[in-house]
Amino acid sequence: MRIDIDQLTEAELVDLNRRIVERLKFLEQMRAHSEMLEFSVGDRVTFTPDRRGPVTGVLSKYNRKTVTVISDDGQRWNVSPSFLQRTGPATTSPKAGKVIPLNSEDR
């Protein structure tokens, strides 16, 4: 489909531009969302920021376009999921309680 923009008025061009920008933002969000689905909260991940060495931490939260990673040194990073690599198994939730088996005497 080809659109002849030479025939559009200024108002139509402005409206077309707004709709194109909204569509591009939507496509970017969908791409980021599909990349986020490759990871779960609690996964150990690593990424390499500009002009720094690799940072390793735990994915703690999903945001609209990024995920929040808490690094091993306690820093909080908002990172695009496209920059992440999984480094190990997911950590256990700190709220998870210990399961204590019951003895036959305790029943």
C-alpha cells in the first residue's frame, strides 16, 4: 500500500505522523515484552553497560520497556531485556518458608 503524501494537508500530515509514532512505540513495547518473557523474576542475569565491566545480579521487576536488576553489589539497574543473558538458575524467593516434615509422633 502506497500513500501519496504530496496530496495531504498539513493537518493530515500531522495526524499521520502522530499515528506512525504511536504505532512505532507500540511495536517497540511488544518487542520488549516478548523479550521479557524469556526471563522470570528471580533469574540471575548479566549485562555489560557502556564503558564498564559486566554486571551480574537478580531480575527483580518487570517495567513497561525494561526490567529492574539488583546487582550483586546492591545497585539497581533498569535494563532493556535485549541486553540480558541468563547466568544461572533462578534464586528462591526470600519469602518462601522452610518445609518441615512431620514425624509420625506429631500427627
